[in-house]
Amino acid sequence: MGKNIHVTNHSQGGYQVKSSGSSKAYRRTETQRKAIEIGRELARNQHSELVIHGRDGKIRQKDSYGNDPFPPKG
């Protein structure tokens, strides 16, 4: 399972896609929607989790594309 992928605000405007623990952005976009698309594709390829942060920096949503230890029943 790869590192978590985060979509966050960029300090110079727009949004960025980063891996957990990375100091440098993988990609920077003007819209959050585009950053989420890029982050989702990365998370799928790396079998990791996509973590989307809101404007306030708090986690807004998480999507797992890896081996989820607690999959939903049914």
C-alpha cells in the first residue's frame, strides 16, 4: 500500500496534490476539482487513501483505494 495522497490548499493560491510526508507538491492546480481528479487517480494506482482537505485545512473526506482493514458488510 502506498502513501496517502492529500489534496490541500496551496500557499500561493489554488490547490495541490501531495503524498504523505512529502514537502513538495506532486501537482498544483487552479481548482480543487482538478486536484481531486489527479489525487484520486494517484491513490488508485498506488492502492492508497485519498484525503481531501477543506479550505480551513480540516479533513473533509477520505476515500480508500487499498486494502481496507474494515470493509463495510454487505
